[in-house]
Amino acid sequence: MPNVLIMGGRAPAALDHARRFSQQGWAAYIADSVPCRLSGWSSAVKASIQLAAPSQHPQAFIDDLNRTIARYQIDLLMPTCEEVFFLSRYRKYLPASVRVLVDDFDKLRTLHSKWHFLKLAEQYGGNPPLSRLVSSVNEARAWAGNTPLVLKPEYSRFGVHVRLYPQGMPHNLAPLGQQGAWVAQHFKPGRELCSYSVADQGRLLAHVVYEPKHRLGKSSSFYFAPYDAPLIREFVAKLVAAINYTGQISFDWIESQGGIPSVIECNPRAVSGVHLFGMQDALPAALAGQLDDCVQPSAATPRMLAAIMLSAGLIQSMREREFRAWWADYKAAGEVIGVAQDRLPLLGALADMSSFALMAWQQKCSMREAATRDIEWDGQELAEP
């Protein structure tokens, strides 16, 4: 039986990966540097391993990984969240015999940058919006004029710090935050889409596109509806082949009324598209680099985080007078976290939320910051351990 170590156990995508690997004959192990009972309490997981925080203690992080690989005889090591950057940077300190699902660090740096990625996307037909790197509100205004605009840090996540001005920039805006360089981008109206793919040495081995139909405000989605977009698959296949990419790779898109997609940014890691693959779909084989063709979800069933759909989602639908649409979406979707014969991850998620709340209080920051601070990477140099 092959053994897989799935990092980023705090994320629902890691739980989904673990269940699918387990169903298909792998021994699944979970690792993270924060509480990850969401995944660790799943019946699909053999063991849950605590790691040192890679952003703060890189040498201890490497040592923890090497001990875990040796103890559990790991064959495949794969990230889920932004630990992908640290794993790539320190790959050379891990056993060469283990398949580590990351690409070259400089390649990931280009993809993660919301500025440099756009230049790459232009070359391969991604049709990105017109954009410019800026350092101040005045510089953005001088470039954009009255054009509808988006402002976002070059390195950010989950829509944090993003400013949307669909009617153009108003007067008396607050200065840009201290997040480094910012990208000013022409605002594109249209349908928001996301894609998730797996590639191995430039071969596209798994792919799905979905619409994030329900969101927490303008941030993370909790409802994922499959969407047919052949032009997006064509771009992804072209890009991963051109840069000889290996790993998980995800993109955010805006599709115009005419059906033309424009790529907005890239996340070289897992996203919620993972949830759309069935338990018997060959996604584990794709991640292991063992497929000859490209696997796509075998069923077009939406998936959701039901606890959020039934709380924040319901409240939002009532406020916007969209209850009937919400109810139709709720009935059509399958749950991600609390599935039959594996309900404990629901309690694990609540336990994790309590831990993140305590960490936020101790660190005097938001819960989101507490839950991601240990793995965030914003383009800075990562020194040798």
C-alpha cells in the first residue's frame, strides 16, 4: 500500500484529498503547523502530524518532515495551501526518493505574483485585463482615470485588501496599505469562475472549472458549481506545457457575456475544485503522475460547505430576497465535510475554529490571519535554513 502525506490539513481540500486517496488504496497521513482536526479526525486518515511553522522555523520544519517521511515511509508528499512555497524552497533537504509535488521555486514565484503572472498569461492567450504595477492611489488614478478599477497587493490571498471600484475610483481614497507593490487592473464585469488542475512535467492530468456561486461577502466561496469552459482548459493545457509545470495549479477568471474568459490571477496550489471530483475519480493517480490522460469529475454535482450554507448563506439569501434560489442550490449540492460514515470532521472544524479564535486573541489579529500567518509567503526571499 503506498503512503501519501498531505500537508495543509487545516483546509477542507486536504480532507477531500485524504478521503479519495484512502478510498483508492493509499494510506493517507495529514500534517500541518496549526490545529487540523478538520482533517485529522477523519476515519480516512491514519495519523495526524504536527509540524513546525515553516515561515518562522524552517530548519525545524525540514527536520519534522524528514522524521515523518522516514517513520511512515512516505511515497508522495503533497501540499495543499501556501506551504507549497516553503516546500519548494527547501525541497533539496528532503529525500530524493520521495515524490514531492512542487515545482521550481522561481517558477512558483512568477505564478504567485499578481503582476508577473499577467505577463505570462498574455503570452499564452489568457486574455488578462489591462493592468499596471503602482505604489500609490495617485499613481493608480493617473493611469486609470475614470475607468472602473481593481486595486490589490501583488501578493495576497482570499481577496484580502482587494479594492473594487466598478464605477471608477472615488475621491478621498485611503492610501494603499503596507503590503508592498500593488496591481491596478481594469475592472471586468462578468461571471466569476475558478479552475483547478494537476500537471506533471507539462502534461495536464486533471482539470475542472467551477463557479463560486455563494461567497462570504467578497471573500472565500462555500458553494462550488461545476461549469463547462473549454477555452479555460485550452489555456491551462497550453500554459502548463509551455512552462513544463508539475503540481497543482489554480486560476481565477471572469467570463464575459460573450463567453470569453479572462484570467485574473494564479494560485499554484489546491483550491475548492478538488471537491468536485468523485471518490473513485482518478485524481490520486494524477497527483502521483501515473495517468496518461486528463481526468475530469465524473458527475456534475455541486458541492458545498453545508454548515456555512445553512448559516451565513441562508442569512445572506434572506437579506437579498433570494431564498428560492438559495433553497434550489442547497438541495442540488453535496456536503464536503460531514459525509456519511465520517462525521467527526464537523466537530474537528469547530475545534479548529475555537483554536484559531484563541490564537487571534493571543496574537491580536483576525482569525483569518491567525489561521494562515504561519504559511503566508508574500514574495520575500527565503533564506537557507
